[in-house]
Amino acid sequence: MTTRLRPSSSSNNPPDPSVYVRNKRVKKNVEISAGDAEELKPQQPIKPSGLPDIEDLANKKASKLPKLRKSKSTSGTHVPDAGVSPFIRTAKPPANWEKVLEGIRQMRSSENAPVEVEFMGAGEAGSSLPPKEKRFAVLVSGLLSSLSKDYVVHGAVQRLLESDLLTADSIAKADEETIKSKIYPVAFYKRKASFMKRIANICLSKYDGDIPSTLEDVLKLPGVGPKMAYLVMTLAWNNVQGICVDTHVHRISNRLGWVSCGGTNQKTNTPEETREALERWLPKEEWVPINPLLVGFGQTICTPLRPQCGKCSISDLCPSAFKEVSTPKSAPKKSAPKKSKKRENLAFK
DNA sequence: CTCCAGTACG
DNA sequence: CGTACCGGAG
């Protein structure tokens, strides 16, 4: 069954109407002096003795986030007017984007899409929990899910749930080895177990055992990058702060020419750039569904290595169709003989 | 042996 | 920017 999240469909958590302020690069600009960094961190809660130096961790993380692209002062058009207009287009949408989306939806519903689960991992795990624990569960399953198979994540979350290890409190108290054994074999489980402990401690000391409620603060959590932060804001707080862009969304957006529109012929080289570019024209109703949609599409048809353009119903609308590109990064150089492509890459090293 | 639905660290 | 982290599946 297709669980397509709608931004405002869920009724339990009232979506914050004022949310829609496009976050511009605040803080992370690096290079700024220590004084500036201070002012980004409003309140300074008392730190219980005995806990790791959380502030330090947070600072470290924050200071290294997005490297900053260009100054991009939002070109003036955008005003952070809370609640007035939910979406202000600052770039012209690419031609036929609606047809393209519709086409992809069709393909996704006919081909069986393995990805349905995706958001589910998080959502389902917490469905029977109280809101606060549910949010924490969403955060944890998001963390576990990166570069892991969905069913593996699902199993791990179930084991954590059975062991009562899905709250900040219990995780903070639990032995790290125990956590490892529960979440195995998710990718990077050792590291993630460590992240979970640190996150739990931060949540306890700064957020009363809850998860941070702002994008900025979620991003400060160790092991949580942009991709997951937007996911968590959406699923845990029902607060759509931005588009959740992973490598599939990144790659496909580039193939479709969706991020080189609107006068400027910019290309995006990172998922973060793609997110910003997409947000400039994609209507907000699509911000959430775009991810599951493109991820499914990206796994079955528009694959990174050898896209199945022959099976793709919108290839006539795709500038990259049948071009045999490998990845957005490696130059689309005229592809080599297909079968030996892999070997060739190897030899190239 | 390669490829992942990322993120931290040098 | 490059690289390590981890395991399982093609």
C-alpha cells in the first residue's frame, strides 16, 4: 500500500503555521568569528555534571555544517512572512514538470515499488507510542536508516522497541554494547550506537528527553545530517521545513533538468544545492511526496548506473534519456562499452 | 568485487 | 574534497 505522506493531512500534531520561513544559511557560515557563533546559541541550559560536554559537541557540529555556497541573499524576493503565503516561487518551474511527476507516479504504482516502507520504518515504530516517545522513535529510526536496507532497519527498530530502548532515558542508561547488539546489522551500527547514546544524552539534558523541535537544533545532533533532519522535522513534528533530498532525488532532479531552471543555468553538485534549487519552484504540496516518489523511481527505473530509459514512460520528457550517464558527478563522457563499464571504472583507478 | 535511501572527520 | 564506517545482496 502506498503511504504517501501529505504535508498537512495528519491531524494529530497541529502543523505550525509559521514554519514556513525559508531558512537561509544562518550560523553555519563558518569563517565567522566566535562571537557570532555565540549569538546563534540562545539559551544555555545548565549542564548536569557527569554528562559529556554536549555544548562542545554541538558547537563542533554546527561549525562545520554546510560549507556555504555563495552569498545568495535570496535575491530579495523572499520575505519570511509567517503564515501569509505558504509558498513563494523564486524560480520558474521546468516545463512539463507536472506531467513528469504524474508519469512517475503511474510507473510507481504499476511496477511494484520496493520502497513503500521507507517512511514507515519510523512512522510505524512509533504509532502506538505517546507523542514524545514517538518523536524519539522517529529520530532513531531515521538515524538507523541511512544506507541500510529498510527491512533491516525495521527489524532493528522492532528489537529496540521490544527491549524498551526507544526512549532517550532508556538509551542513555543502556550499555552501548547492548545497543549495538540490538541494532545489528544496520549499516555502521557501531557508530550509530554511539550516536544514539550521545543523542539520548543531549535530548535529556537540553530537551527534557524530547527531541529538538527546530531544524537547526536537530542538525546539531551527532549523526544527523541534512537529509535526515528534514525527514525528522516532517515526520516527527509534522513540520515541513524543506525537501528531504537524498542521492536519488539529487540524481534524478539533475537528470530531469529540474535544477537548472529559472534563468540561472546553475547546476547542483550536492544534495543540499539540489534541495535549495528544488524549493525555489516546487509547490510545497509536493515537498514531502517528492522523496518517496523519486526514491522508488530511482531504485527501479532511473537507476544510478544503467537507467532503464526503455521502460520509462517519461523518457520523451527527459533531457538525459538514453544518454547513458553514470552519475551526475562523473562526467557523462560518452559512455564506454556497456558490459565492461564496471571493469573500466576499476581500471581507471 | 561492487553497489548502496549518509555523515563525520582529516 | 577524499575517506572511513558496516553489512548484505547482485
